[in-house]
Amino acid sequence: MRYLPGCLSLIALLAACSSAPSDPATDDSPTYGAVLVLADQDLRSVLENEHKMFESIYRDAKLEIRYLPEGELAKAMLEDSVRSVFAYFLPGADQEAYLKSRSLSPHIEAVATDAVAVVISKSSPIDSLSMEDLRAMLAGTGGPVALFDSRASGVTRSLIDSLLQGNASLLRNAVAVEGPEALVGRIAADTTTIGFLSFSLISDLDNPTHRALRDQVKLLRISGVHGTPALLPTQGTLADGHYPLRRSVYMIVTEGKSGLGTGFASFVAGHKGQRIILKLGIAPAHVPAREVMIVTQ
């Protein structure tokens, strides 16, 4: 019995440790805790819907989603606190080197297909353009002035990559305004301009904000080359790959464990998350199965 006091002290210590509250920022699981998620600002309406549904199902999960333009998002990925990112780009050399220095192997998966929408004043006679027409406009060899809704926009980078062979110095006929509302307002009032913005900002016609933006301007049909059909960005033309200005949405998970960042990313890539994307008018990467009941008599 001489060891009893020591044993009782050890039991009390273990009990105290086991009853200590866990830190949700570090002791998180796929459905519990707190986590910072970074996302491209063009994905705000998509991820706000995903965020709301995820937290309504998992009440002990608390997400902070920080929305940034692509240029700032790429830099912000180089922070220890970042464990989940939604972007229109794959990690570059800087991000890969940083992750390697932390012995992390990111999980990367496409979760949707979005597009660059091209808009013009409703009073403009232009109804469609080819990729070659757009290339000439951006290079300043003719046509209206190109407007973008952010200086660090991923839309700008996408067009430089797809139309100007990645050479930003060739982009001469472009002006940045602050936000999609400012862009659409100027396009609506000025027939000498043409606008480029993320289709996900105007794709959901059940969303009053999307509908208000779209109603002010004309959405142009785009063809890959002269002589081929010019198409509007729609869920169908994104899913079948026929609209030429497509861009993939990637989730990049950099957790060294299966934590809340992994849980949220898995939700977005899973059945419920993909159904939310389907409803919002862009193309989910994995088409959710449709259940049909056949009744025979």
C-alpha cells in the first residue's frame, strides 16, 4: 500500500490532462475544429454556398475563408497557417519549394470548370468574336479597350496564358477597374470597351446579384477559330469542353494530417458539394448521379 499515494497522484494527473479542453485550431478532425481556407475572390459565391452547407451539417466545424485576387493568393500560400486552397492555378515553383521545405505533399484535385466570360454593351452590334479577334484586341491592334475587374485578377493571367503565349508584355490594350460591379457599369455605359470576368460571378440566374450584373450587358459568343461555331459559356459547353475560354478550379490541400481542411475539401469534391456547384451554373468535375425511380404497374 506504500505506492498508493503516488498512484493516486498519477491518476489525478491523467484525469486532469484528459479533461483539458482541446485546441480546435490544432486538434481538428475532418468534421471538427477551426481552419483557415484561402480562395480566389472569383469563387466567393461558390464557396459561400459550400461553406454554409458544410457548417450546417457539421456544427463543430468553423471555417474562415479568406478571398483574395490570384496574385495575392499565390503569395499567401507561402504561410504556415494555410492548409487548404481553392484556386484556378496549380502550385508553381515557389509553392512547390515551400511545401517541399515543410515535407508536405499536397493533394490536388479539380473540382469544377469555370470560364472567362466576355461582355459588351447591349447597344454594341457585336454578337460574337473569335479567339484571334480577342488576341488582337488585347495586344492593342484594334477594337475596344479591354477591362478587367482587378489588377491581380486570375482572369488576366488566364487570357495572357491562352491568347498571348504567357507573355504579359504583349497585353497593351487593357485597364483594371475595382470589382465586377464597376466593370459591368462601365461596359454598360461605354460601347468602346469590352469586359472580361469570371463566369462564376454571373452564372447563377437564381442569384439576384448575378442576375443584376448579367442583365446590364451582353454576353458574347466565342469561337476557337474563324469558321467554327461561336458559343456562349454554359454548363453544357464547359462540361463538354467546347467553350474555348475554360479554366479549371482546383482544391489544393496541404495538411500533414486528415484535418478540417481535408474534410472541407473532400466535401466540395464529394456528392453534396458537386450538387451545389451544379446548381450554381458552372460545371462540376464529377457529375452527381441522378436517382430515378421507375414505377411499374
